[in-house]
Amino acid sequence: MDLRLKGLKVAVTGGTRGIGNAIVHLLADEGCDIATCGRAPERIDAVARDVAAAGVRFHGETVQGRDGDAMRQWVRNSIKALGGLDIFVASLSAGGGSDEERYWYRNFEIDLMSAVRGVEEALPTLRQSQNPSILILGTMAASETFVAPMAYNAIKAALITWSKQLSQQLAPEGIRVNCLSPGPTMFKGSNWEMIRVARSRIYDNAVRQQPTRRMGTAEEIAKAAVFLASPAASWCNGAHLLVDGGYSKRVSF
Ligand SMILES: NC(=O)c1ccc[n+]([C@@H]2O[C@H](COP(=O)([O-])OP(=O)(O)OC[C@H]3O[C@@H](n4cnc5c(N)ncnc54)[C@H](OP(=O)(O)O)[C@@H]3O)[C@@H](O)[C@H]2O)c1
């Protein structure tokens, strides 16, 4: 299947590690020009080197996701560097924690507002694209009782709801908005790798809940994400796709 991604310009927040990074790699392999951001300069440099091998244009910047002005500036710089924008992917996340007050602010500012600000800044340029789409990364933990009450889970639920509302608002303009919620996903340096060492009971329990008895990989999530964001998914709009290997037990009608 031709995803019709070749030559499209894509901005991926948090594309320097894990799932965001796997999305960046797949998109570059499909011939997309890529912009991404994260905090660590050495990780931006590493992505630049990897993406260069695919022969596409790349723009990477260090950005602190909770800094609204910096986030908006990164989007503007990306559009300038790539010469436009067709797809915006919000993958950046501060990760889980607890439901202490400071985590509510952290996930609100970093997970939620980086996506909201990024989309706002990208919209005028997406409106000029022939194949515009927005993809928001949620989490299975927003819709499933999971580990413990966490600000992260609830803030991600807000992102999922917001993406649905956006899809209704933007569809008349031809802009598709979808959300993909991964289940527990393992990769080198992931939170789950740390949990496996530091809190093995939580890790073992998560694996037991998986009917496949294994965690997903970043590449498995990225394949679904890239399809949803691509022009090949032209009739997918307002979708919330759970990609969790069957972790969640409820029946979705
Ligand atoms: N992994 C899972 O099991 C899982 C499950 C469900 C949902 N998800 C969702 O899938 C997405 C990707 O998850 P992941 O596990 O691949 O994440 P990750 O490994 O924690 O990577 C997060 C990315 O965001 C960047 N980042 C983190 N905090 C930042 C900040 N304050 N400012 C700027 N950049 C920041 C990181 O780069 P720097 O560290 O260099 O800043 C990195 O590129 C997230 O939205 C996550 O909520 C993941």
C-alpha cells in the first residue's frame, strides 16, 4: 500500500526517543521531511544523523515543552526550515508520576499545553496543505484503570477528548485529526525498562495483563501512527485507536 507520504513535511514533538523517535524514522523512510524537538541536544544530533541517511530534510531543536513561547517558536522555525507543513504529531510527554499536585501541573503544562500550542501554531500552515492531518498520542491508561491514580492518565484523557472536538471543527477544512493510544510499550531507555528493574511487581503484572504476555515495541506503535497520519487514512477522522496488543479488556462498540 502506498501511504502517499513521500515529500510531505511533518513535525513530531518529542521525536528523539521511544515512540516519537520510531515515528520519525518510519516517516523519514517514507520520504517525509522531518522536524522534531526534545530537551537533550545530543539526542537531537543523533536523530539528525539517522534521518540524514534517508536523504530527507531535517530540522531539530532543543525545546522545553512547558515553555509555550519556545514551543510556538519551534513550530514556526520548523515550518520555515521545511518550507511548509502537512502533518503535526504531538508525541511529547512528561510521563507518569503520581497524583501529587505538582504532577498535575507538569502533565498539564508539558503533555497537554505543548500539544494545544503546537497545533494552534501549525494550523495556519496546515490549512495550506493538500494532505493535512494531526495525530495526538494518548494512552491506554486514560481509559483503563491502570496501576494507580495518576495526573498523567487524566490529562491524557483531556487530550483524547480535545482531539475528537478538533476533528469535528477542522473536518470541513479537510484537516483530519486522530488520536492513537498505545498500551505498555518497551524500548531501550523506556519508563517500562526502569519499572522492570525498580518495581518488578508492577512490570510483571502489566505483562500478565497482556494476552500476548509481552509488551509492545515502539515500532509496532509507530506503524499504526504513521498510517493514521498518512493520506492513505483519508477516511479516518476523529478516530481514537487503541494499539495495546489486547491489554484493555472492555468491548468497544
Ligand atoms: N511508552 C509507553 O509505554 C507509552 C504508553 C502509552 C502512551 N505513551 C505515549 O506515547 C508517547 C511517546 O511515549 P514514549 O514512552 O516514547 O516517551 P519517552 O520515551 O518518555 O519520550 C518522550 C519524548 O519527549 C521528549 N520530552 C520529554 N519531556 C520533555 C519536555 N519537558 N520538553 C521537551 N521534550 C520533552 C523526550 O526527549 P528529551 O528527554 O530529550 O526531552 C522524548 O523525545 C507519549 O505521548 C506517551 O505518553 C507511551
